[in-house]
Amino acid sequence: MVRPNVEEVTTVANEPTPEDIRDRQLFTEVGMTQEEYRLVKDHLGRLPNWTELGIYSVMWSEHCSYKNSKPLLRRFPVDGPRVLQGPGEGAGAIDIGDGQAVVFKIESHNHPTAVEPFQGAATGVGGIIRDVFSMGARPVALLNSLRFGPLEKGRVRYLFEQAVAGIAHYGNLVGIPTVGGEVEFDSAYEGNPLVNAMCVGILNHEDLQKGIAVGTGNPVIYVGASTGRDGIHGATFASEELSEASEEKRPAVQAGDPFMEKLLLEACLELVEQGILLGIQDMGAAGLTCSSAEMAAKGDSGMELNLDAVPQRETGMTPYEMMLSESQERMLLVVEDGREGEVEQVLQKWGLQSAVIGRVTDDGRYRIRHRGQLVADIPVKTLVDDAPVLHRKGEEPAIYRKFAGVKPEATLAGVDTQDALQRVLASPTVASKRWVYQQYDHMVRTSTAVRPGSDAAVVVVDGTDKALAMSTDGNGRYVYLDPRQGGAIAVAEAARNVVCSGARPLAITDCLNFGNPEKPEVFWQLEGAVDGMSEACRKLETPVVGGNVSLYNETKGEPIHPTPVVGMVGLVESRRHITTSHFKQDGDRLLLLGETHSELGGSELQRVVEGDVSGRPPRIDLDVEKRLQETVLTAIQQGHVSSAHDLSTGGLAVAIAESAIGSGQGADVSLETSLDAAVALFSESQSRILLSVPAEKVEIVSGLAEENGIACADIGRVGGDALTVRVNGKSAVDLPVRELEAIWEGALPCAMNPSSTN
């Protein structure tokens, strides 16, 4: 086709003309800068119309283009001997042997949840499920990572309650178990909660799919729910700070239908099984625009769409609205010309509608027609490959230098350790999350081997002796106090949790939740965290195979704590190796692997006692971390370990208490240390794991630790019905396990229903 002149690309009635857009600078209304608008004009060789401007604005938004973060993301290690698919597709894929692969990804739905918590969280789950089954994988597990403000605030309780309900609603009804996750509460997230959803699936290698449009003349097929006006400019909404005006953007939040999702999942997997598909992609952020443009760009093709064929549930929709709608439960397929009937037959079986809405072309153009007129004509590469990339400079914030002189270990020394344990266990961040996960169906499909409540969830791989361990982890306080150390710790803790479950860590997916990157202090945090994560991934041999960047998480100009969340998946080579964190039998010895240092900066004890965090977070030596994990995994695989528990938030005291509460068995612990008792019990030093082992195995495990240069101390035994701890011969804790359990289990329900305590 001949490239059209400006007159030939029409403007729909009641939409601003290209001249209006230029003269009134209407491009700012869709989040575009003056420089970006100039680039659009240069790419087109003319003024854009409203539809074209909308398409560019969403494709060049941070949410879709990663224009602020792309230079940093290139620092991640993405390759490895097991990597089948790294970043760039709907999800990453890792070989797990026997011709199978695990497929997984994590994404955010933060801004939508802040203004419409139920649907915001629910559609976050729906979107991540589609990312996984669009790869050809059957989803087998869901996880999440949640951050909310203090539960003393009524608005926060409402947001949290509704978000959890939305996650439960969608996951339960679509029939995928929600098996794990994490929840933290901090004033930094009061106005901007974080809801990160992760999905894990399994496929056979030959079923791996890609979001690609190839083959000139091949049909482009729309599948699933009809298009409405919900979610228009959702990608742009997610690429700006929250403000009081954000409530007015409530219509940007999509509404989900898990029943439709289930049908769509089964239909797409049947199409995969029949070998019909050439390409498949979810219509997620930026809807039809992003899916079609990315598929064409990745296939080095062009595409022509006819919007008259798009199923619509509302009348009078304009091309701008149809292209930018983020209505849920929709997929875009490309198949060989002539196989449309086979697709339709499968979809009819599942009660789904489909429509051929376009064709693949060979000229690299992205053309859209509506009512017989050409309403957009864009070089497709300019939407994807040529999106602006911003090279920003970070600046160390003044508060970071101030933190260097703060020594919380000195101010917290001497606190009453028994009272401190009770207060830390009652903290909603540390307390039992049963109130949350009891709303989730974590046993549907009967593949869940380790339920929520241990270090990592474990799901068996049907038809094999293998299993997958999975965890989500992050600590915004640490990253706030030292981005590089905090970023490395997020990766190491996720790997440690997987190892404690009997699995070898394979790879990660990440969600980078940060404030406004245009602020040098925020960009400095993002850069430091990425560098720390990259270093840890290289050392632990866990490549980054996908993820999501969520920036502009600010309210009234105040950013959240910088919070990179890591989703880790590991392989349990034999189900015999599956291990949990709870004590198993009286008489087992307690071994503390790793060294405890005087490190209370950013700790839960500091937050509970002082009301905030300051100082420096724990330091991490990644060489030590690697050797620790190898020691523990070897001990588990050789059958020497009864239970294993990572030491993280709350330190040794919380780890022992949680292991005791989980089994109802007490422990008698005695520590000999040069540290103050409070520091010894609540330090959050890294690279530490608590093991319970049969008495006859102590020497073997100690020998493994010594071979790897890992400190190993026999600190007590399992038994009785109380937790007794002595530090240098003096009583530090002496409480019945039932009393600790009541505090730990009751904290979150009481916080969610404060009237019940009056």
C-alpha cells in the first residue's frame, strides 16, 4: 500500500483534530511530554490524530515501554543453562527436566487497588494468569506480595480487606490454588498500597508459545470477552503519581470475570495442544493496542486491524476507546490462513466468541480501519522498538548519609526480651497471616504439598517425583536504608526460603515497586537496588527471566519505601526432600547455621520499639550466602534435617517461636554470646538458617557446615510445651507455646476488627 497523506488518515467526529491537539497541547492530557509529541510527529511525518496519539501515549508510557528503567534492567543476568525463555514474552520459562518447564511471572496492580481495591486486586490476579497460559502453560499456583499502611487507620483496613477479598474471589473461582505470599504493614504504604501477583505454570517444551505475528495474510483473531469502556488509559494511570484526583479515575479500573477466564484458559490450552497457534498474547496493559503492536514488532511484520469486527458490549465506541480499553479476559491469536474454522470450533466448545479482526502484513505498518476509513497508520517499530529511553542520573539522598551515624543496636540494647518477643509477634507484619490465606483455596487441584505458613509453598509436578518450591520476598525498609544491600537481600532471602523447603533455586521474576523516577533520589534507590539484585542473582545462579516495573508509587509527593519484590522458583528433585519450618519431634537438636552480628537497623524490633527505622540494614556476604544454601540443601537431600527455617524478620527469637507454634512443641534454647541479649535474639543478620535435626545427625550436619566454612552452633533441643531461652545463663524468654500462639494468631484478626477488643 502507498503511505497515506495526512488527509487520508481520518479523525473521528467529536474528537479533537490534529491541529487542535497541537495548538491546545492536548497531548499533555494523555501523559505525553512536548519532546515525545515532537518525536511522534517526526515518526509520522505529519500531525497525529487523536487515535494515533492515544496509541503512542500508552505504548510509550512507563508501564508499557519501561522508558525510565530499561537501561537498568539490562544489568540483570538473564541467561543460564536452564533458561528456555527470558524477558520479552508473557512470562519466563525454565527447564525442569524430562521435557518439562516451569513458567512464571509477577506483576503489579498497585494504582488500581488504591482506588478500587476489590477489582484492582482481582484483575491483577486475572492478568498474571493470562500471562502464564498465553505461554502454553497450565497454571498450577498463585502467590502474592502485599504492602499496606497501618491497620489502625479505617481506610487502610478497608483497602486491605477488599484487596484480599478480590484476590480470593478471582483465584478461587478460576480454580487455581493460592499457595503462598507475604504481607507487610508500614506507614510508607498508607496512601499507595502494593499488590503484586505471581502465577506459576507447567508445560511441555514443545508447547511453549510466543506473542508473535508472522506470515503475510494470516488472520489476527480476537477471543474472549467483549470490549467495553473499562480500563481506558489504565497503563497511563499506572505511570503517574496518585493524588486526590485519582479517585476520579476509578473508571480506569477494569472489572474481571473469573468464570470467563476459566473458559478462556481451557480453550487456549486446547488450541496449544492441537498445534494451531502461531502466536498468542494477552490483551493486558494498553489492551488491543499493546498486544497487536508488540506481536507485529516481534514478528518483524505489520498488521492491519478492522475495528468494526471487534466484539463490543457498548454502543458508539470510538477507535480511541476500542484501542485503549483494558477490558479483561481477552486474548489475541495469530494462526495460519485457512485454520480459522478450527479455532472457532474449539472456542464454540467452550462457549466463547471469536472474531477475525485483522491480517498480518509485510510492510511494517500498523493500520487501523473503522467504518471504512483509515483512522491510524503508524510504523509499528516506532511504537515498540523506538520508544523513548530516558537515561537518568541518581543522587544520594541526604537522609542516607544521616542514617550512617545512627546505631540502633546501642539504643535497643537492654530491652526486656520477653516483652519484646510478645510485641514483635503481635506486630501485623510478623503475626500469622491465617486471616488472609484462610480466604484462599490453596488445595484446589490437590497438587499442594506445603500449604501457606512455611518458608515457601511447594506444589508437586504430576506424574513425576519432583516438586516446585516457590516464594515471594522483599523488604522495603532495608532498601530504604541501603538500596544495594536491600536489593541483594531480597534475592538471597527468596532463595533461602526455597532452599529451606528442599529445593534448588532456579530463577527469579521481580516486581520493582518504586516512587517517581524523575526524582534523582528515587532513581538512585532504583539503580542501587537493581545492582544489588543483579549481584545476588549472579552469585546464586538465579537469572531474571521476567518481571514488571511499577514506578510513580507516590501519594502527595511522598514515595513508598523502595520495594523490589522477588518471586523465586526452585526444583525439589524428589518429594522425599520436601521440608517445612515446623518442629517435628521431641529430642531433636536445634542448630543455628550462620553468624549473628550486631545488626538492628531496619529490624522489626526497631520499628516496634522506636516506631520507625533508621541506621543501616544488615550486611550480606553473597559468598557466605551461597555456601550456607549449599550446606543446608545437601543436608536436606541426604535426609539429615527434620525442619529448616530461614532467619529474617524478627531474627532468631521469631524463627524459634514460629517453628514452635507451627508444631505445638516447645524448645529449650541456650545461647553463649558476646552480644547483648536483645541484639542476639532480634538481630536480623543475613545468611542464617535454623535447623532441627535428630541428635544422631548433629555431627554429620556440623561436618557439612565446617566443610563449607559455615558457622554451626548447637543451641538447644525441641521438647516440652514452653519456649525457654537463656542468654549467657540468664533467662531471656520463658513462655508457654500456647500463649505465644494466641498472640501470634490473634494479632491480625484483632487489628482488622478493633471494636472486638473494646
